Amino acid sequence: GKVIWKTYTIPDPPKQYKTTADGRKLFGPAGASLWSAPIIDEKRKRIYIGSGNSYTGIELPTTDAILAFDLETGSLLWSNQVTPGDNWVPGCPRGPLCPENPGDDYDFGSSTLLRNVGGRDLILASQKSGVVYALDPEQRGKVIWKTRIGVGNGLLGGIGWGMAAEGQTVYAAIADINKPDGTPGLYALNMATGDKIWSTPAPQ
């Protein structure tokens, strides 16, 4: 269990950037938390993982992003941020520690998947925004397709956990709790195109 390397999703040390009305000092940057297990790309000697939102008003390129790390050194190779400006902490938008202009809490909570589709490798990722993505590991995570399967509503909505894949199909479950226009249920998508194959609603 000896530590070989250790890498942070935010390389910059935090500094005081704000004082609240009641005198509390706030430090940043902060956030880009990692919720899930990473996946290993043995062929390219990389690790892929999705990150969470920012906790402050300081912009970061590694939040709400798919990140690629060097397997042997831990160095960050690239970051594809799909939702910039998503600055959020519990209690927003009215909490005393909320950043100005808070976002929607669109973390990547579920582990990414690496699958070969027609001879081409794809990173599959799902977000609390209710969107599933396919990204190209050879083009620094360039988005190949994205499909919205739910409304997404941050704290208790969108895709929180547990995508799965089998054959040429990827599956994701939508929560969309307490959303009048939500579409909770289980969805199956074509892995090559992102087209919806079928869906079944969540039970009452």
C-alpha cells in the first residue's frame, strides 16, 4: 500500500478571496471533488474520472469535467469541462456561503466507462444534469455525442450513480426527484450514436 504518487484535481493552493457579511473568511479555489471509482486505460496508460462542481466563485477548468491522468506518474494530461461556472454548495442559492451566481450542482457522480465501439474507444460519462456523453480519449476528451435523458436538478436529480454497458448499449437511470417535468426511469442508448433505444419509467 505504499503511495507511489498523489495528485490533486486543483493544483493551486487556496487563498482568501472573500469575507462574508458576518466576518467569515472564505478560501478558494475549492471543489472538483471525486465521487466515484476511476477507470484504467491500459492501452494508453491513463486513468479517467469525472469531477464535481466548484465550491467557490473562482473559475476552475477541472470542475464538472472528465479528467485524464498519467497512470505511472499521476500527472494531469487533460481536462474536458462540459459545464463551466457551476459554483455550488449545499444551501444555495440562499445559503450564507453560496458563491455569487451559483450554478446547478451538476457533478459527475457515476464512474465513467471505457468501451470499444466499432473499433473506436469511447469514454462514456453521465452527469447530474441528466446528460450522457461519449468522449474520444484520443482527442483530449472531445465530445462525440451527448444525449439528454432527464431534466436534471442538481442535488437529487439527473444521473447520480451507476451507468452500465453491455454489447453496444449503455444504460443510465434518471432520478429527477420533485420535478414536475422530470422523467425518472431507466434509459438504454446506442453506444455509437447516443440515440435512445428504449426507456421505462420509475415505479411510483
